[in-house]
Amino acid sequence: MAADNEPIRLTLTMSPALNAKLEQLATANCATKAEILRKAIVLYELAYRAGLKDQRLGVFDKDECLVTEIVGV
């Protein structure tokens, strides 16, 4: 049994298109694919918790106008 602080390794199956998108994001952000996936999980949790509080998650422009609302999480 692994200790509580030991990393857990996962195997992930995805389409070639999704893998290409992940590669693009990692390259554009000077990050690894694992780092991008970890950040995605944090963002998903934020959206999930906001939904539990009847709050919305969105993207705003520099004038604080809503550009995109994140839905379906």
C-alpha cells in the first residue's frame, strides 16, 4: 500500500485530437501535460463548488463585461 504522500500514477486513454489539444496547451504554457491536467481539475472543482452555491463561473473582458459563461460542469 502506498504512503499518503506518495504520488499516484494513472493511465489515461484519450482521442488523438484531445491529446493534440493537451500537447498544444502544455507547449503554449511551458508546462507538462500532467500540470495542465492538474490545473484543469482545480478549475473543474471551482466550477463545481460555484454551482453548489447557485453561483456562476465566467470569463470577463477588461471592462468587466461577461464574455463567456462556463456551463455544464
